[in-house]
Amino acid sequence: MGVFTGGSVIVGGARSHRSGRATDQTEQLTRLQYRSLQRLAALPDATAVLPTHGAGSFCSAPQGGERVSTIGQEKRANPLLQVRDEDEFVGRLLAGLGTFPPYFLQLPEANRRGPALIEEDQQVPALPAESFTAAVSSGAVVIDVRPVRDFAAGHVAGAISIPLRAQFASWLGWLLQATTPYLVIRNRDQDLGDLAWQAAKIGFRLPLGELAGGMPGWNGATATTPLLKPDQVGDSHVLDVRQDSEFHAGHLPGAEHLELGALRDRAGDVDAGPVVVMCGHGERAMTGASILQRAGHRGVQVLDGGPDDWSVATGRTLK
């Protein structure tokens, strides 16, 4: 009827062995994965493929567009099931990988030990502006999880934008160390429990607190980040923060490229002049813009949309 494939086969690709990628286990694990794929490919074509996750994971290469599939469909369309031999499989799988959050390398040991117990009565305290400011002064990082447009309209100066969505945990773990104390700002309709659960899943502690009342409760310095429509970019300096594979698939002519995961440590490499930050839709771009603003950059704007939106709006061709 079906097969639970784990990550050995996902739709249009396969899960890479990220945990071994920085060690001498990478090739060995990938070769074992090839042999698992051959056994799966021997199943009847009508067998349903039920993987652990779908497209968009940092540990998949390449990425498919559906959640489930069949053995027959994967044999026809999955490029990793069409390779000639084991060596080609190893080369193609590893070549298709982009960068990934550094916490991935800590997960095998964390899984071996088992998760820390989460107490049911754990709470994230609502802190008045004065207590919130004191925590920031003591070294806590402000994570603003509100949607892009809300952050753009006004946010606590120095806050990092990581919108609360399915990818929240990945970017939290990419941009902060697990030991870094952090605070959150959210809208009332955003689920604090979802935020806490995503953080816990990657080994992060709960935030020290949230700003009581959200942004209306703030009385300190604020900043804004203008959003630009695709036809307003003009000849501006553009910084594209998507991953390498996305950038090379099509980007604005003359755009500078620096992956979001590397931006925190390389913000000083970006020209100090005005810049328009862009990604595929706007969420990662706003995160990148907030990192640049936190590092002291001025004149930072965000493209409201992605490269395809720009191409349609301007009638120009992507590179």
C-alpha cells in the first residue's frame, strides 16, 4: 500500500546526511543511502511514498514540490533515481546542497541524549517596557516575530526580524546561538506557544520574556524599514540574500549576492550606502535588512516580492 521512506526518498529528491557533512562520515552515509534507494526503487510502481517532510527543507537536495508521491513517479521524475551508479549519486547529492544552519551539526548528539523535559507550567513573562529595556541592556537580543509589513512600519531599534511561520525555528537557530538570551515581540493574534515549541525543537530555551502589549507597549527608540514595490527598485544597489541555487536560477542584473545565513558575520562586507535587500518573497529580506540595520547600516530598504515580480513589473529579464 505504501512505504514510510523517512528521508531516503522525498518528493523530487532525497535527504542529505547533514550531520556527517563536516566529518569523514559524509561519503559513507551517502553511499549507504544510495543502496537504500535501490531497494526502495524495486517496490511496485503504485507504492505510495510517504516521506518525513516535503519541499523547502535545508536538508533536501534537490527539492520537490509535493508532499507525497509514488515509487513509479519518483523513478520517472526524481533525478537522484536516474543516476547511472553509486559514484554519480554521491556527487550529485552533495553538489546539490546549499548552506545550512550550524545547529544541524549539534542535533545528532542532542538526539542521542534525548530532549530536555519541558514543564507544562513554563511561561514566557510579559515584561513592561522598562524591564524589557533592562534585559536588552544586559545582552538579550530582541526577536520581532511580527509579519513583514508590521515590522517595516515600526520596530524596536536593533531588533531582528524573524517572522513567525514554519521556518521560524530554522532561522532562529541559524542567527542565534542556543545560549544567547533573547526576547520576543509579537502581535496579539500570534501564538506564543507555537514560537516556544519551535524553539524547543532545536534545543533553544524559552525567551526571557515578551514585550507586554506588543509594540503599542514600547516607549523607546524605534526604526522603520521601507518596503519597495518591484517597479520602484530602479538602479538601486540590490543585495540578494537567497541561497546560491536560488540566486543562480535567476536574479536581478547587477545584484550583489550574500546568503542570509552568512550575513550576520559579514554585514561589514556590504557597502555602507543605501541598499535594497531582496529574497523570494520578502521574509528573508526583512531579516537581512534588520541585521544590516542592527550593524549600523542606513538607507536599508526591502523589495516587497521576488525576482519574478520584478521581471513582470519592469519587463526586464533576469540574469
